[in-house]
Amino acid sequence: RYTDDRSYALGREFMGYLDYRLQNMGGLKAFLKGYFSTYKYTVITTEHFKNNLEFFSGLDLTQEFNTYVYGEDEAEGEEKSANPAHPLSST
């Protein structure tokens, strides 16, 4: 199985962005603690994770997931940062 190396950096940035958005609720760790204890022995999907995260936070994260997880509106070969406050640097 092949995993695009960009997924690690972009995934890390996206999780940091979610932590920022949830800071008033204890951050991403507060959500993950309960989520993991409830679903640790089950298979989950991205949509399940998103739905539970939205329920926990009261936020609509559809656009963020569409852009940074599902890659909608991504130009061919274009890299984008998952965290708008920290765009990818050109190297």
C-alpha cells in the first residue's frame, strides 16, 4: 500500500488546526479522550470521525474536511496547507 508522503505533514497541520478550533472546549485532546474510549475497539470512518467531532464542538467542519481531507477544489499537483495560518513554504 502506498501513502503519499504529503499526508503526514498535511495531516499533522490539519489536526493542529482542529486543535486550534476546539481550544475553547479543551482542544482536540478533550474530544479524542472520549472518542477513543468509546470507539477504541471498532473500525471508524472519516465521516464518522467528522460527525462526532462536529457534534462535540457544535462546529460545521464540512468545508475544512472537503478541502483538506477529501481534496476537493485541489488543482493538479498543488500542495496546500491544512492550516491557513501556516501555509506551506516553497522549497
